[in-house]
Amino acid sequence: MGDILEFFEQMGFMNMTIQQGIMLLLSFFLLFLAIKKQYEPLLLLPIAFGMLLTNLPGAGMYHSELWTAFLDANSPAYHSYGTIMREGGLLDILYIGVKAGVYPCLIFMGVGAMTDFGPLIANPKSLLLGAAAQLGIFLTFLAANSMGFTEAQAGSIGIIGGADGPTSIFLTSKLAPELLGPIAIAAYSYMALVPVIQPPIMRALTTKKERAIKMSQLRPVSKTEKIIFPIAITTIVALILPDAAPLIGCLMLGNLAKECGVVDRLSKTMQNELMNIVVIFLGLTVGATATASSFLDWSTIKIMVMGVVAFGCGTAGGILLAKLMNLFSKEKINPLIGSAGVSAVPMAARVSQQVGQEENPSNFLLMHAMGPNVAGVIGSAVAAGILLTMLG
């Protein structure tokens, strides 16, 4: 009889708190969004399932207290990965890849192998639009800091405005790992909502005449230019901003493998097998950090709100710079392509195309918008490097 009672006492049902129950319901909702609504399903699904696993009472797959000790310089477990390997669960061990910054960099390698920088090379002014769209990161950093978040936490919240999930995870894991769960969910949720968030801002900041501007066809870009570009960008950015080297280096390595044409096997592996494996591990472990104690807090609501602000300011920054450039340029730029500088590739570029065609059905902005779009990937990594240098 005692064994039976002990068995029932150890059941998860007997040990579940109300907070854990809420987190399980939230994970079910995120799974619904990923499967039914297809909101960034490749990452939202493993994130939601990681959230489910970490909040199951007694499962012991992730121990936030181990990582709290890991981050405490006065704890004997400080900087001890050995303690994690000995005492941690499955998700604790996989989380080492997040903490060490491995997973986001490997994903950037895959992104680079799938990215065509041709539109950016053909129109270098796109780089300015991609840079302007990072405005939301720094404005939100200042706002979050004024709301009581530490500078490190504010920087991690601000990076949501880059609309780049791996960059958000990379920076947050370095500066404010305690906020990793809500920041990752906010970043990927808003990336999925690009078609909902951006169009009202785009229409509010542009006139019908501006939205109807037709742009001339981009010049062809040679293979030599495409090969030199990743090498040059890596060298220049890493020399100016060493902290951005891991992200930029992996992004450009992937792109060089794609463009050089002599390592097709490696390029395909980066795009497919490697990318898919890392996405699974990254999603599960990021979701695992969304424990009831860390997620059910007023700061989470503030992060979600500030994430929208960051995203909106980034969208506005790209559009407003395009309008400013038109004051000094003979060949007019359609300001809508500036909104694509927020990095959500290629969804933001598609939104620019869609809104532009609403005003002028013969207008084809997609390739022009891809310039700021891929520039935004570089810009968000550079912004992360700046914040890491300032705050890390």
C-alpha cells in the first residue's frame, strides 16, 4: 500500500502548480499557432514543445537553478559546464549550445548559404536602408532602460526590433539569459506577424504617389562580385567590430560556400541537414528557458509590448530614410522598400511588393526590397555586436 501511495505522490498531476498549468496551456496555444496558423512553424513548434517539456512537474529535463548558479560569480558552480553535464537533464545539456553561442551562429551559416546578396551589391544604397531599420533596436534599448530594465536586459529587448530570431537569441544568451524565453517567443511571433504589423505603418508614413513609384531594373551582378562580397564584409566588420565576428563570419561563410560554386555539397548541407538539426536543438532549448518562474512575470508583458515598439520603429526608420534620400536623389526610391530593412527575410520584402502593387499593379518591388532585406540581416548582426561591445 505504501508503494502505491508513493507512486501516486510522485505523479506529475500531484505536484503541478497553477503556474505550471498556465505554462502548459500557453505551450498548447503556441503549438496551435505553429501547426494551424503556421506562424514561423519551423521554430515556434520546437520552442512551444520545449516549453511543454520544461514545465512538466518532475520531468527534470531543465533546471533553471543550475544555470542561475552558473551565472553567479560567487557560486562554486560558476563557469562549470561539468556540473551541468553531471547534474543536468537532457535540455540542460543541449542548452550549452545556446549559452556558448553555437546554435545561432550555425543557423546564420545556413541563412548565408540560402541568401542572395546580389540585389544589395547591385544597389549599395540598400545598405543604408538596412542600417536605418535598426533604429528600432536603439530606441527600444533607451525606452526599456528608462522603464527599469538593466542596460543588459534593455539591449536584449531592443534587439527584437531587428526581426532576426538567431541574433536575438545570440545576444540575449550573452547579456540577459534570464529573459531568453520571452524574448525569443516575442521575436519569432512578430516575425510571423510581419504582414499584419508593417502595412499600416507603411501606409501611414507614405503617400499614394510615393507608394506608386516605379524603380528601374537592377544591374546584373557578376560571380566575382558575389565571391568578393562575403570575404570583404567579414574582414571589414570583424576589424571594426570584433564582437560581431561570430555572426557575420558564419553568415558570410555560408554565402561564400553558395556563391563560389566549388563546394556544393557543403552548401547544401548548410542549407538543409545542418540547418534543420540546429533549429530543432535551438527551439527546444530556448523553449525550455520559459519556466513558470521566469515567464509569468510583469516583465514578460513589458517585453512583448516593447517588442512591437522595436519592430514598428525599425519599419519606420527604413521608410523615413528612403524618403530623405529621395530629397537628394534624381532616381527616386520607392519608400516601401525601406520597411524591408528589418531583416525578416524574405517576408518583409514580399510585404513591400504587396503594398506597392496595391497602388500600382505593374510595380515590381520584390528584388529592390531584397537589397534592404538582406542588408538588415547584416545590420542586425552589427547592432548585436555594438550592444555586446557596450554592455557585455
